[in-house]
Amino acid sequence: MVAREAITMISVTVYSTGGGCPRCVRTCECLRLAGIPFTLIDLNDAINAPAREFVVGHLGYSAAPVVVVDQERHQHWSGFRPDLIQQLSTRIKASDG
């Protein structure tokens, strides 16, 4: 039961450059369709400067979106990656069943 809770409690953060970024929009749509809840952070908003520093300085990405699976800090990617979203969805669904 503990392992199941750990998987289903995964939180996902999407670092975006806003609604004008087609890859960001498609990533968010894909996550919604997969039923994966996520937090969206707009890197263009000045208040999110620390998040921008995290994405660029710590993770080393220069293109959005950047997706970070919070329970697995080593699991992050940049760009529209429906394959990785599907893998995450499959893991979550397997843990629910």
C-alpha cells in the first residue's frame, strides 16, 4: 500500500514560456488528457525568476517546456514528449489497479 501511495502522489511541474509556446500548450494538453495533475509555472513572469534560474542554472535547460516529476527529481525533460507522458500515465494507472 505504501508503494501505491507513493506513485499516485506524484506531482508534476511544467515550466512554460506561456500560451504562445506550442510545445508548452501541447504538453499541458497531453498531461490533462492522460489525467496527470500538474502545476504550471510561467517562466516569463518576473515573479518566477527563481524558477527560471532552477530550470536554466540547475537543470541546464534552455528550451521550454521543462517537465519535472517531483517524486523523482532525476526524472525531468525538455520539449513535447508524449512518449514520456504516456510512460508516466501507465505507471500511475498500474499502481491504481
